[in-house]
Amino acid sequence: MLISSLILGALHAMVPLTITATGEILSERAGVVNIGLEGILLISAFAAVVGAEAGGPLAGLMVGLLTGALLGLIHGIIAVYFRGDQTVSGVGLNILALGVVAIGIVDRWGAAGFHRVERAFRVPPLSTPLGPMSPMVIVTILLAALTWYLLQHTNLGLKIQACGENPAAADAAGVRVERVRLFGAVYAGALTGIAGAYLSIDWLATITENLPAGRGFIALATVVFSRLNPWLAVLGGLIFGFFDSLGLVASTSQALTRVIPYQFIQMMPYVVTLLVVAGVIGRFRAPAASGQPYRRE
Amino acid sequence: MDPRPVEPQELDAITRRERRRQLRAALGGLAEILIALVIGLGVGALVMRGAGYNWRLAYEGLLIGSFGDQWAIADTLASATPLILTGLVFGLSARAGYFNIGAQGQMVVGALAAVAVGAHLSAPPVVAVTLAFLASALAGAIWALPPAFLKATRGVHEVISTIMFNWIAHYTALYLVFNVLNDPRSAERTVRVLPGARLGALIPGADMTAAIFVAVGVAVFMYWLLWHSPWGYEMRIAGLNPSALRYAGANPLWSVNLTFILAGLAAGLAGATQIIGRPPTYALYGDLSNVRNLGFDGIAVALIGRNHPLGIILAAIFIGAMGAGARMMQIMAGVPLDMVRIVHGTVIIALAAPEAWTLLGKFLGRARARRAPAPPAPAKTVHR
């Protein structure tokens, strides 16, 4: 019973981390870094609830995806065409999200800070031998596979990697660097949008002012862990997700919270993230031109 | 090399030209900030209109609440006090080339230290206040060390490590507030600091205390450090070109640590200003609401102030005014307090892309040229 709930918990906690990380992997391969993932998760989680309450869970997922893609597009335009500071733009997104969602919840449902999503608007779970599981777990694996295939086995993937490593050479070879990079930014935004929708209308079944609670940044750590390989992002998402769900499960167990205060259990995913990132990062090398604007000579 | 010696008048002309160039760059920078502020307020107005609020009334309330009378101005400066310090955390680190967004956690730890020392140490007022400030500065610096160390030795990106330490500080604080520093008489806050460790209101009825002088003092110190000391010179070089610093023989580990420690000191002090320097509570709330988001607002402050200590003071007053005026905005127009965050976020996004304005100008210029009759094209070969 405990084992199966831990396995399911880890799978469910993996979904937002891996989907977000997978999108960001493609974007960073193309040369655009987005530290505003946390903000995109939050805004699209909110938009998805609005969408789901208007047209059902599938509409909610679509609204989340489109919201994320739009925010990714804004970030991409700033990063690629305006040659802006990508980190600053990402921070702006995070702060903007806090305001938009806090106001949005009050404006939409009249109550400040918190809104519960009714079962009818949630993504219906599949029944498995372990218990009810979200279909988004399978979607996550499919998205990781798709992204891996795209990067490793298609012409576009080759262009993406060229734009991240040496945009000048890619440009000389006739690759339209700006478009490829913009595609990367929008792709990361869209996937993060799906992850945000999953948070609100599936896994956590609620929308709050700070729903992602740092998961956007843990996803960034997953990107580092993965060394920009989508399959390793699945593994990283499982590791981080395991401790995330362990915290959720453990903080409800009274026998355990009497020994370890629940605040320290809830701290665990952040501590583990630090330890894992500190352990693996020495061997990581980002694409040479990632995070830098490209300027034609 | 030009063998001809440079005449003094020529040198004068060169200096004058250089000064004029610097002035023009400064004015251009100021214009960028003003445009970003206008865009931020404009988007805020649009959102309020879309949500059905009266945005004119809201901004009127914001203005009255922040600069309407002497109490409002004092409240604005009180809100600006911690923001100056958290702004310096980000600004100083950015000058040295680090994206340190750990002010939030370092400030929370500083606030905890201020409560611990202020509530348990009975000493003469000046000594108690000084010790509380020192303890929180030290706590902030200690909290900043692991990310600096991880950065220097393991190459862990500071964005990830500082955010994780913010969350660890958050949960540590929640634990300490309810289990160690809790007040048996009140469930919603920690013990209050002893009267000797409290800074009193400078204007009765407003929140402003002498803490603002501490914040401004630290800003002046950071200015001196960055532009008039060898350590600051090294830090700025590190920010502009890290490999140049290594070639010059400086130790990058030392540079990271110095930057993060100094930034952590400022963050810790920011926490203390909210505990011993802000009437009437003189304690940390159980939901941490009196230190909520101040570290993140500091990022906005530093970016708007262009990471310059003087700019940070002005930007902190601007953001502080929005914090102080937001209550009046809520009373007059019914707009939720978090509205101001939409303005902050938009301002920052607009600031991220200074080239947008040049591109826009070029685009408009091209459109105008297209409308005007084309001048006869000069015959010349185009090299690409």
C-alpha cells in the first residue's frame, strides 16, 4: 500500500518537472535560457482552470499549452529579436505571474488566494494495478521521446544544436538562427504550459497564489542534471519527484511528524535538488552560445 | 604610434567629448527606465480596466497613499528601507557578474537572528540595537556562503542554489517561529524584541524609523566599495570579464565569497529592519508576512536602479511608494494589493530589452521612408 502510493506519488510528481525540463532542454540546445519557467507554470496553471471550467479538462490543457506558448513567445522575442537580457526577462515573468494570478483568483472566484477545482473539470485518472494514475504520466514519457527524436534524428534537431553551439556557423550554412531560436523558446513555453495545467487541473486540483512552489526552478535543476538529454530528464524528474512526493506522504503521517517536524520533511526536495546538482554538475557543459544573443556580423 | 605630442587643448577637447558621451549614455539610460515605467503603469491600467476596476481612481489612491501627506511619505520611506538593502544584494552581485537571487532567504534568516537576539538579550538600547543588527548581518552572510562555495568549487549556478536556499530558509523559519521563538501569549507571531532593542517611530503614527539611515549608510558604503576601493575594482572586473581577473592573478574563489558575503550582510540587515526597526509589531509573523517577497522586490529595485547604489535608493522609494500606496488603492478602488506586482513584472520585462526601442525606432523610420518618395539610389557596391 505504502510502496504503491510512493511509486505513484513519484510518477505524479515527476510529470511537471520532466515536461518543463524537456521543453527547456530543447530551448537551451537552441540557445535560449528561460528562468521564468516558474512564472509560466503559475500563469498557465491559472489559465487552465479558467479553460477547464469553461470547456472541460481537455480545453483546460489546451488553454494551458497556448498560454505557456504565448509567454514563451514573448520571452523568445525579447531574447532573440531584441537581444535582451534573458535572465532579466525571466525574472520579470516570475514577478508578473505572482501579480496576475493573485488578482485573477480574486477576480474570477471572489475569494483571495485559493480556489479548488471540482472533479468534473479535472483530467480523469486511468485505473492501474497500483491505483488511479494520471494519463499525463504517459504523455510525459511521450513528450520526452518526441523531443529526443526531434533533437537526435531530424534535420530540425541538427539546426537547433547548431544554433546553440555556433550560431555564426549555422547562419553561414543558411540556417535561420532567429527563427530556430524562437521556435525553441515557444516550445519550452508550450510544454511548461502543459505542466502548469497538470498542476492545477490534475495533480494538485487547486489553484493558489504560489502553486508551483519552486518546481519551475527544480525543473531548471533537472535540466542541469539531464545534461540536455530528455531521457535523463525523465530520470531526474523521478528522483526529484520521489522526494517531493515523499514529503507530501510523510507530512501526513503522524508517527513520522512526531519524530521529524513536518517543516523539515517539506524542505527535503530542495535539499536533495542542491545535493544532486552539486554532485553531477562538474561534468556538465552547456552549449557554447546558450543564453547569449546572436548578432550578425 | 603618433609621434606628435598631444596639445593640452586637444586633451581638453577629448575629455569634454568623453564627458558629453557619458552624459548622453546616462540620459539614454534614464529614458529607457522612464519608458519602462510608463509601459508598466500602462499595462497595469489595461489589466485593471479589463478586470472592471476604475484604474484612474486606483492610481489616484496609490499616489495619495504614498505621497499624500507627511505620514504617507514616512510610510513610503519605511517600505523603501528593506528594499534598499535587498536591492543592494542583487545590485552588488550583478556588478560582480553573479545572478544572486538569494536575498529572500538571507533576509528571513537575518530576521530570525534579530528576533533571537533582540528578545533575549537585555542591554542598554544602543548596544542592544547594534548587537541585533550585527547578529542579523552575520546570519545573512552565513546563509549566503554555501551558494558561493558551491559556485566556486562545483560550478553550481547561483540561480538554482540561492532559490533552493530561499525555500530551506522559509521552512526553517516556519519551524523556528512555531517551536522555538514562539510567544505563548500569541499564536500568530514570535516573541517581541525587548523595548531596548526597538527603534522608535521618527514621526509618531508612521512606520519610519532610524533604520532608513542604516539602509542609506550601507548604500553609500557599497558605492565607496565598488568605485573607490581595490576590492570593488576587482569585483567589477570580475563582472565584466572573469578571465581577465584570473590572468591578473586574482583568486576567483575569494571574489565569489567576498561578493556573496557582502551581499548577505546587506540581506541580513534588511531582515533586522523589519523586526527591530518597524513599529508596531517588533516580531516576526507566523506566516512570515512582514518579510514576504521583500527579497524578490529587491530584484526589481536593483534592475530599475541599474545596479547602482544611488539608483537603487531612488528605485526603492518608487517600489516602496507602490507598497505603501497599495492599501489606499485597495480602499479607494477595491483593487487587490498584488496589482502592483503586475506593474513591477512588466517594468522589468520592458527593461530586459533595451534594443527594442532602437529597433522600433528603425522600423518606424523605415515606414516613414517608405511613405516618402524614394531618393535616387547612389551607385555603389554592397558588400555583405
